[in-house]
Amino acid sequence: MPFVVHIASEMYPFSKTGGLADVLGALPAEQRRQGAQVAVITPHYGHMSEMKRLRLVHSGIPVGYPWAPITAQVYQGVEQGVTVYFIHRSEYFDRLGYYNSSYGDYFDNCERFIFFCRAALEWCRHLDRAPDIIHAHDWQAALVSAYVHFWRQTDPFWATTRTVVTLHNLAFQGRFSSRLFWNSGLPDSAWNLDGAEFFGDFNVLKAGIAYADQITTVSPSYAKEIQTPEFGCGLDGILRNRADALTGILNGADYTVWDPTHDRFLPHAFSVGHMRGKRICKEWLIHKLGLDPAVAKYPLLGFIGRLRGQKGVDLLVDILPALMKIGVGVVVLGEGDPALEAKLQNLMEEHRGKFAACIGYTEELAHVIQAGTDVFLMPSRYEPCGLTQMYSLRFGTVPVASSVGGLRDTVRAHPDAESTGFLFRAGDPSSFLRAVMEALSVWERPVLWNRIRARAMRKRFSWVQSAREYFSVYAAAQKELTQDVQTEKTKRS
């Protein structure tokens, strides 16, 4: 089994803004259970100073970016048996947000995550041995593959290390001014159309894709979609060029956290054979959010996600007046675009008792919404994998989702004999409304609805299988190493 070091900007339960953190909270632990030596390197954000479980293990790791004397502190913790290292430098990571404030992205994000990548790689030199695989996640960590690609040509420490970059969301690429490339420590040869250059800018994720030994993304459908102009976000060309190294691996769900039979956040547990607890959760949610108690007799629809165009929340805004004319309740949890937040709050004023918009995010409320609603709405314009629909299936909250990416890979559409939910054409509010109305019509047929719900609750998206598939990707990367060594021996002979 290889020695794997994951490098990522978030890891649950230490830091989280979305699904990336959930993946890092589950995948390394499962890989460890399957016999690999695994570690994680992630930033030490300001709020972590209150975590007594973390201890300082080094106070002066040399980084040399953006100026020679700069150093990083390293903290250490353990999560599910996995050693986690935290890179800290106060001016970069002691902030209220991880990537942005209410005014937008931090102006120095490029410098912050160049620093993080270089510090993480420098810390690797302090581990028991060089990693066999460095697994980088999203643009914030993608540069590690470029650094290792060039460094291993002259530095024996990296000679046997291979890199994997996982694309959790291609829309976020880390695109910055070209001047930042020239200070990054990458060689001049990396500044080209097949490397870090992107229409005159420095594209951090593109550099990671260009120099990674293997590339993965988080569902088979998304792996195909991102090779097209519609979903490729300008990187479809380089992804087609690297198609032989690109694999789609569906995320798993962490059922130690997301399972209604033992969920610590729920007012009452329930299971596929004992559904009384779900009714209690629905009544509790209605009371907590101040909805009309009569809503308990009707379908309650839920949405959890970032309030951005990608998640299609604007489509929900479009169809909400039509939904309010019929006997349903709707609950929204999320934060993001201030204009969308304002629209949702205005709609809540117009439809008090039937619609609740909770601006922000709490883990407790997310769990209770999954448990207490009947239908889960995912009108995403694109969805690399999606985890919330996996959770909704387990909680018996039947999804109505757009037919893209991981949603298409995880939801079997009605009226299929094995249906677990409803799918519709992405980006089309009329199609979205029709799918919701279809779900509501099935809800009125209890026998059919209960069959669909029971099938949904029995679905399992296990990290066991996902971890095995990642090991296969690692093996492919290491096979390239073996081939490179054999080729070099042949040249010498």
C-alpha cells in the first residue's frame, strides 16, 4: 500500500464551506482502514486556535515565499486515526473567512495558497519518508503537482513521488495576474499554453492539471462533461488532451455522520422500517422555523446549498410563487449572492407560514432539514458530484434534481422501476416546475411514494469502493514511474 499525503484547503470537522471538507473528512480515513499510510495537510485557520486537540510541532518551517526568511508553523492533530498537519501563518490564515469576506475574494488569495502549497511540500521533508502519492484537491492545492513535477527532475527526495489532482469543482480555478506566476517559484518553462498560462493570466488549476501524473474528478458523468465547452469552463481543451489520465470517481457518503438511525442532531431517530421519527422531525422543523402547523399535512420541500447560480437557486425563486399557490411548504438554507439572499427574504415576508429562508449555515439545521422535509430540491446547473442528494436519499427525502454530473449518476429517475427520485433538464424553470409537480402527484399516492422512498433509503454510496478506485489511480501513476525508470535504464545501456 502506498504512503499517501492529501493536501487540501478544508477538512471536516476542522474547517468546512462545502463538500470538499466532507470528502477530506472521509476518504483518508477509509484509505487508512484499507491499509494505507495516510496523512492530511491543511491550513490552520484562525478559529482553530481554540481547538485544544491540536498541538504545535514545529515553529519555523522555511518556505521562502514571498520572501526568503518567511517560515510556517505546523500544528498536528488526529482524526479517525489519520494524522493531520495544519500549516499556519497568521497574516494568511487568521481571518473570518477562508477565501473571502462579504466584499469578495481576498486580494492575496494567490499568495496565500502558493505559500500553503510550498509549506506543505516543505513539511513533507519532515515526515518518515517521501510520500509515494501526493493527492491535491482543487485549485488551492493544485500547484503541488507542478512543483513536484519540476523538483523531482533535480531533487532526489521527490524522485519516486507521483501526484494526483482531484477537481471537485472546475468553475473555481484560481485565475490571477501573470506577475504572480513569476514569483511563484515555478520555472519559466511552465509559462506556456500547455502549462500555467491562460489567456495571459496565471491559472493555478490549469497548472495543476498540466503537471499532475493523474487527474480525477468526483463522478463519471462530470469527467465526461468537463471535456466539453459547455461544462469545461475554458479548460475543456487541456482536459481532452489529458483524457487518458482523467478518471471520474463518485464520492461516497459518510454514514457515520449522515444516517437518521443515529444522527445526533435529530429530535428523533428513524429508519426505513420505522418512519414515525421522520414525522416527528418534520413537526419539529415546522415549529422551529415558525411555519404554519398545517404544513405538516402537506409535502414540505427543502433546499440546502450555496445561494449561487451554479446551484440553481434562482430557478427556485422563479417557481416559488407557483408552489405557494398549492398546498406545500418550502425551506431554504444557505448563503451566498446578496441579491439572492434579499429575494429569498422578501419572499419569506410575502409567504409567511409556508416559506422559510434561513440565511447562513449550521450543521444542525442542515441535518434537521434533511430529516424533516419530504422532497429535496437540487436544481443545479452543473453538479460535479453532489453529496446532499446522497444524504437526502438516506434520510428518505426524495430528490428532485437536474440531470447533470453526479446527480445523474446517483438518482434513478421516476418512472423507472427502480426509481429513487425525479430528474429534469438543467437550467429550465419550466422543466423544474414540472418535475416538482410530478413528485407532488406521486406523494399523493402513498403506496408508490413509500416504495420510492424505501428504495432511496436503502441506497448506499460507500467510501469503501471509492477508496479502492483511488488506489487504482495511484497504481496507474506509480506504473508510469516504473516505466520511466525502465526507459532511463534502457537509455543508459
